[in-house]
Amino acid sequence: MELILWRHAEAEEGAPDLARRLTPRGEREAARVAGWLRQYLPAGFRVVASPAQRAQQTAQALGVPFQTSPVLAPGAPPAAILAAAGWPGAHGCALLVGHQPDLGRAAALLVSGEARDWHIDKGGLWWIAADKRPFVKAVLSPDLL
């Protein structure tokens, strides 16, 4: 199985939290990362996004159908994030669009065995695959593209 943890791109400040939209910069970040992903995503991947508007917009940049899961809303525990992906038993590739520090904690749990506060840049991602053990396939920040 492969798991991509994609943090939503830059969003406007304010409340209510779930209604915050991407800024123009965030829209550009999401588009750049989506373009990179389209080059490398394997066939049959699936996308699941948080119900927050900024995560929905980030997922939309990929230009493919996606599911929305309330499990990925801000504050999601690492175990719930991994369950939403079907980790580790599902086949194929799951791309989850969510929030920090939630996704960083899930990445840390997979790689180190502990849910620590690892940082994922706005619009950035961690791509983790599993053979016998999880390993990091890619870490990407939108400012590198």
C-alpha cells in the first residue's frame, strides 16, 4: 500500500474554521503540487479529503473525483487518519488531504512508531509506502516546484 498525506495549501485566516478558503497563493500551491502528483500517481489511486473548504479546494486542484470524510476534519487522531486510508491492509494508493498537526503526527507514527509533532508545509506532502515496513518515498513542499 502507498499513502500520501497532503496538507491543504495556504488558507485565509478567520472563522468559522471549516469555511476558510485558499488564498490566491494557496490556489497556486495546490495547482503546482497537483501537477507534480499527476505525473507520479499510480493507476487506481483514491483521494479522500477533509470536509474543510481549504482541504476540498486543495483536493479539487487534482482534477479527479474524491470522497469527503469527516474523520479527516481538523483534530483527527493519527489512528483515525490511518484507518481512513485503510492502512496498512488496503491495496493501491490512498491520497488523504487534511490538516496539520494531524497529518504530521500520522506520518511520524508510520515512520517512527510514535505520533510526534512532525511538520508538513502548507500544500506539502509525505508519500509513504509499505513493503515489510513503512518507508518514505517522497517529501515535497510546494516551494520546491
